[in-house]
Amino acid sequence: MSSSNFLLFSLTLLIIILSPIPYFTSASLEEANVLLKWKASLQIPKNSLLSSWIPFPLNSSASVPCTSWFGVVCNADGRIQKLNLTSSGLMGTLHRFSFSLLHNLTHFNLSLNNLYGPIPAEVRHLSNLVYLDFSLNKFSGVIPPEIGNLHQLTILSLYSNNISGPIPIELGNLKSLTHLVVYKNQLSGYSFIIG
């Protein structure tokens, strides 16, 4: 092999080695696993698009949730950023949803399902959230005041559930909020200015 060919080969090999290759960090593997645990706690129709959520080898070098899981969008680092499971036929609760490990979420849409039970106070861990839509479900209990800590939230939609009690005054802390939709619940309470 001539020196120029060797130099070209070495340079090509170096470029390949240093090129960004999609892979899972241990954190994004953890995120995928918590979604699988939550999925296991739900009742899901057999023909659901969530059938694409399957376990994968721990040594996988592919970004499985980012490229092939229905409703999952990742950021450039391979961390789960958006979760859109609207109209997915989900039945169950958020008790097994690990809010603290999915803190990179900016968009979270569970609308048009059959989810029930309270909205957990742990929603406060989603500090990057700008869009939250839990509308058209069967959530009950109160609006957790901890939602008032989601300072980047611009859209909050909780309409058509079984939520009751006062609207938390803490929602007045949401200075970025442009849309608050809470009708078709049994809410009472405060008036406040949004924005």
C-alpha cells in the first residue's frame, strides 16, 4: 500500500470513528425502560400502535424509541423529548409513570384515552414541559397545585375529565401560559390573570 493510500485510509478510518453514531446512553435506556414498565401497567388493545414499544438488547446501538416507537420523539442527545399517545386506546393510571426520569419531556399528550385516577403531584418533575394535554380522559381528583411549578408551560388542557375541586391559585404562577382549557369538569374557584 502506497503512503498516499495509507494516509487516505487512515483519514477515512478516523472520520468514521469520530462521526456521531446514534446510540443509547444509559440514561436514555433508563427512559425507555420506564416507559415499558408504565405500558405493562396499562390495558392496551391488541392492535395498538404501542405494540412497537418492545424491549431491546441492553447493548443495542440503535435508538429504538427514537426511531421506531409510536408517539416517541427524542432530542439530539437521544433523550425522550415528546410523548404523543393521543387516541391510543390506553386504559389505566399514571401511578407507574416515572415523571422524575422523564424530565426532558417538553410535550406530553395523553388526550382521547381512558386514563383514570388522579394526576400525580410528581408531574412537577417535568420542568421542561411546554405542552400538557390530558383532555378527554377520566382523570379524577383535583388539579395538582404542583402544575404551577411548570414555569415553561404554554398550553394546559385538562377538559372533559372528572376533575373536581378548586382551580389551584398556583396556576397563576404560569407566566408563559397562553391556553388553559379546563371546561367539562367539576371545578370551582379562583379567577386569575394568565400571563
